[in-house]
Amino acid sequence: MVMDIWPRQLNRAGSRESLARLFGDLSHPLRLAVVIRLLSVEKECVCSLARSCRADQPTLSRHLRILRDHGVVADRREGAKVFYQVVDPRAAAILDRIKIVGADQGRARLKQEGP
């Protein structure tokens, strides 16, 4: 059920490698925090992301470059600021699935513990 993400595309080796790279990108705590934050606000500048993710700007910029180079996020300059947004729909789909599984597990735990 949950593992049924893009079954046709996953039959191709290139798609599996691309998805594995996305999981790798999301496996770093700071990159995961960045993607979650960007999905909640749609776009944000580096200085705001640094504050919301509690990261120094050079470290954040290095991780944003990885996400950008892998096609997870895109950047756009507006005046002196650079804004980022998530452009890979698979990232949102994966995180939505994780949220659903987490909510289901929480409900199941509450049922086991009882009132």
C-alpha cells in the first residue's frame, strides 16, 4: 500500500537510481528540514531558511546547492535575495506518505493504550 509509489517508473533502472538519490538527499537532517520548510511556505530566501532551520548560512548554502544540483529545489533571484522552492513533486509525495504512516501509527498506538 504505502510502498506503491510510482510502480511503473520503478521498473526502470534509471528511475530507481533517481529515486534512491532523492531518498539520499532527504536522509540528511538539514536537507530534510529545508524541504519540509519549503513545502510549507512554497518559497523562501536563504536568510529566512537559515533562521527557520537553525543553520549557519554557509552550511545551508552547501546543502541547498546539493538539492538544486539534484533537481529537488530551484532557485530564483529577486533583487539581492535568492529564493528557493521545491520543484521535485516526488519529494512532496514521499513526505506526504510518511506523514500518513506516522499518523496511522499514532492512532494505532492510542488504540493499544486505551482511554
